[in-house]
Amino acid sequence: MRVKLDLSNIQADDTIIVANNRQALAFKRTIIEQFGAIRMPSIYSYSAFLKKSWSKLNPQGSLRLLSDHELRILFSEIINDSAVQNPSAVTDEAIKCYRLMKTHFISKEKIINYHSSLGSLFVNWIDKLSQVKKQSQFIDSSDLFLEISRALEGLISAGNYYHYGIKKPTPEQSKLFNLLQSQELKAAQANEVCKAISYPTIEAELQSIAEWSKEKSTNNLQHQIAAVIPN
């Protein structure tokens, strides 16, 4: 996998934040092929960047970062005390809601104001989790942004920051990119204008596809053609 971007301005002291590890690998392969390893910037998925930044800012800190598995165990123990039905499924949904709440900066008060018994129960679970974390000096991945955001304010970096592949940034991601003055990398728009064509019969459509495919493959031997056929 490669990325089709103009990376000529990327330097070795820059940092690129992408949506996932697959995209990170694609960037590394592309840069090595185009410029060689000497131009390799720092490339992280969003979650990996948060963890790396926190580790650098807290090399000997007293807080311990919980793994996703450990966080689920804590949630599960708290939820089991409430005697809910199907606790495993409830735990999964509670963790999803917990992460959404943190990444979208939703306060507990806003959840309680919905006047829902489920909302109040969820907030109760969050409060218990916070108590356990505070007593044991734990943090989880959803705490990392707040842990590093103050240190990133006014940060003077030797290189530039870029981000790619995060189509709808959460409020947390948007704030981080603003703090880093990160620039979004975008693929160049194709000049070709696609148009929809209708056919009177399936046979006519198949004939047109075959003729178009033969012409394209004859003139572009190195290219491949993919046919998308809904239903």
C-alpha cells in the first residue's frame, strides 16, 4: 500500500499523524521509495502519537497507563456490582460511551440533565472508575490528551506537523491539531470528470463495459481495472 500525495516538502524532522497503523506503514513505504530513509519523518497513528508524547513528557511520572484490556476489567467489575443483564455487552457499550464522552468533551452534568435513569447509572459508573484510577494513580488512553495538552501549548518544534486520513476529526483531535499547528495532507483531485451512463438492457451495458475495458487495458498495460457492480 502506498499514498498518492505530494510529499516533496516533508523533511526528516517533521511529524505525520495518521488515522491508523496501516496508513503509517503506507507513508513509510512511499517515502522510502521516493526519497530514501534519510528523509524519513516521525510517523504515528493518532493513538500512538498520544502515547509517545505522554511518555516523553512523563519519563519518570507516578501515573501508570492502563491497557485497553485492564480498563475493560475495571469497567466490568464496576458494572457487575449493578447486577445488569448481559454485563459483557453492557461493558462494551459503556466503554464506547465513555470514549465518546471524553473525545467530544461531554460533561457528566450534560448527561445527567437528560433526566434518564440510564444516564445517571452511567455517570455513577464513571465516578466509581475515576475513584479507582485516582486511588491507584492510573490513567487510561482517553486521559492522554488532557495530560499532554498543556505541555503542547506554545510548543516550539524543530519540524512541522502534518495529519492525514482523519476525515471527521473529533473535537479532541481538532484541538490537538490546532495546538500543533498541524497541516492537513490532501490527495490531489483528479482532473477527469466521471459521468453516469444508462443503458436500455443489461447486454448493452456489458458490451459497453467490455469495449471500454479493452481500450483502457490496451493503452495502459501497467494498470488494472476494477468493476463495481452493486447488488
